[in-house]
Amino acid sequence: MSHTDSFGLATAAEASGRSLLSVLWVDDDADLTADLADLLRGEQYEVECVPTLAEARAALARSAFDLVIVDLVLPDGSGFALIRDAAPHTGEFVILTAHCDVDSAVEAMRHRVFDYLTKPVALSGLRTILERVRASRRPRAAAARAVSAGGTPHEDAERRLAQRMIGSSGCMRAVRRLLLRAASSEITVFLTGESGSGKEVAARCLHELSARAAGPFVAVNCGALAPALVASELFGHERGSFTGAHRAHAGVFERARGGTLFLDEVTEMPVELQAHLLRVIETGRVIKVGGTREVPVDTRLIAATNRDPLECVERGELRRDLYYRLQVFPVEMPPLRERIADLPELVAHLLARAGRNPKDGGLSDEALSVLCQHRWPGNVRELANVIERACLLSEGEILPEHLLIPLPRGVSRAAVAELEGLTLRQAEDVLIRNALARCGNNKTRAAAMLGISVKTLYNKLNRTEPTDARG
């Protein structure tokens, strides 16, 4: 098989005139691999299937592959062993597993795994990963040259969006696909999702990728405006229209002319003003407070809310006709707790944004495990605050105590008080003893309770317990 590595020029498939990939599939489930391999070969992928680590190592010694799909549980060991021992120039690795848990997420971050596939494998998900691997294997310089020549603007937009809307989970890939479709049009987009889930970031990406990118991006939080000033801020006012109106004022629709207007928390707008907003959307004209003349507006509208809009309609807090006007192209932003697999990418991005030099220490496995188990009510915004604070508190590697995440439910203040005055090692000993007692000496459950791996727990037990105390 003729093939050059990631430092070279072409993949084996590209060298033979095709822009597809060479794939090594390592799994002892013969029925699964045979069926999917046949499908991929029919789509012009080169696929070799092996059932064991030993045969996989032999295959990698013979040839290089663009992608290695490896099951975590194999007859002769863990799939992570293959990833750990692979040569640096081996292609991307994708884990195949029956379920994704915290420990495997931590391990995947350590080994820089490209993505997960869960069993049963969905063909659509597999195809998506193959496409992403193909894109990642193409030299970026070639892509940049193509974009500068006007060849592939869609690829450029996709790359720029992935740099802003970070995450390789299925739900984030789905969000990016929707945003890419909407960005090239003038369609009204309605973003929903919890506070801190990235609605304004998504709105800014829509603007930056649109034909209006050179125009202004104006964002207004409808819930933060004083009730008496909402109409003036949205639609503008004429001089003398009310006490204190000493001069004419342009509303956000006028200020966003030629660009994008982002109405955040639109369900907080007073119901009596929603009819005026609906009219502006329908006519493309605004009447200022105290005025009679219609002023044409030229803006693309994006709205957002952190509440369930249909529930707001049922409670009479959002006009039904306005809801249908806004709900032309809905995009729901997933909460962070539903895309925990994206945490390693998000953390790496936030550490880089904070100016953290990798040689000064990154995030420890134990700290990542704590992050993976937190519920994240504040979503990505909360994560950004936690990482920024941890960077200030840590002088090297970020440990769980640097995160200052609130105590999980069920942990009493009395238990915390028990740790006061102790050294870090003594405090760890107390926590380990308490966790083992609560879990009936079940070390797997105790490790999960402590937010560390079982291996880390055993290492700490070897440090703290006499031999006859270990089970």
C-alpha cells in the first residue's frame, strides 16, 4: 500500500486518484466489522479488518493508515494500548465502545483520540467522522490557497465556525451544520438554550459568515432594559416625545442597518410591545416613539431565549403570531452537561485563551474527572469562569482543589470542616477513608464518588494504607 504520513503529501487513496481514506478497523466483532467494511469499500474507502491488538500492530508495521477505528475491549488487551504504542505519524484514532464514561473520556484526552463511535454503530455517524478525518488530513495551506482563489468558501466557513463553536460531539456538529445552512441566507433564526450555552456566540458566527459581515452586529438583551425604555431602545424616539428626550434617538433596528440585530431573551419583552416588533418584522419599517413617519430598516434578525418559547406562548408571555414569525429557522443550543465529551477541547481552548503555556502545566486527570461529573448549570460560561480562576490559583498543573467547584449534593459542611487544618495529603486520606466507608469498601464506586480513576485511587491507597487494609 503506497501511503505517506501526516508530514507527507498524499494519502494512499489520493495517490491512486481518489480523495478517500485508508482505514484499519480493529474489532473482534466479526459481524459488525464485515458489514460496515463492505459498505465502506463500496464507497471507495480502503478498509482492512483485524480482530486483535497483535494483528493491528502488525498491520501498522506494514502500512500507514489515515484512520484507525479500535474497540476498547479486545481479546488481548485494551484499545488504548494500541493508541499509546502507535508511531507518532500514524493517522487519526477513533474509539469504538459500547458506552462512553468519565474514565474513558479522561483517557481519550490523554491519548488525543479524534472521536468516539458507540455501538451499535450508526452509518451516518461513521460517515460524518470519515468526512471530518478527510478534512483534517488535508494540508491547511492547500485549503487556504483554494479559499483565496475562491474555490471552496464553504470549507473556509466550516473551518471558521469550528474554531468558534468548539466541540466534536454529535450535537455540536448538528448545530454547526444548521448554522452553516442559515448563515448564507437572510432567514430569521431563533436560538434557544440555557443561559451560558453559547447563543450569542452562535449569533455572532451567523453574522460573521453572512453577506452582512461588513455591517454592524448589534446585540440587545430585552430582559435587561428598563420597562419604560424598551420601546425607545428598540424603535428609537423623536426629540420631545417624552420627558428627557432632548434629542432624537436611533433604535437598534436603525443602528443595525446593513448588518445583524440580535434580540436576546426576546421572551422578556413586554407583551404590549410585541405587536410593534411583529409589525417591524413583517413590513421592514419602524415608527419611532413620538413619530408618525415610517423609517425603512435593513437588518437581518436573530432572536434568542433561555426559556421554552411554547410555554411562554401558553402562559400569554409571548404572542403566538410573533412566535411563528421568529421560529422560521430554530436552532437549539445543547447544555454542556449533554456534551461532556467536548470538555477536553473546550478546556484546551480556554487554557490557550487564558494565555496558559502548556509547559507550565495543563489540567490533571483528576481535575478533568471532576469537571466531567459537574452538572454545569451555567454551561460554557461557567466553565470559562472556572478555568480562568483555576489558572490564577495554580502555579503548575491544575488540580481539583484549584477548580473551586461548589460541593456536590450530599456533601455536608461538617465533612468539609473535618478537613480544616490538615495538609493536602492528610485531607486526601480522610476523603478516601470516608468514601470507602460509604461505598462498603467498593473501590470502583469510591473512585467515582471522589472523581478520580480507580488506578489513581489504588496509587493513593498504596501510599496511605497498610497492606492488610487493602481489599
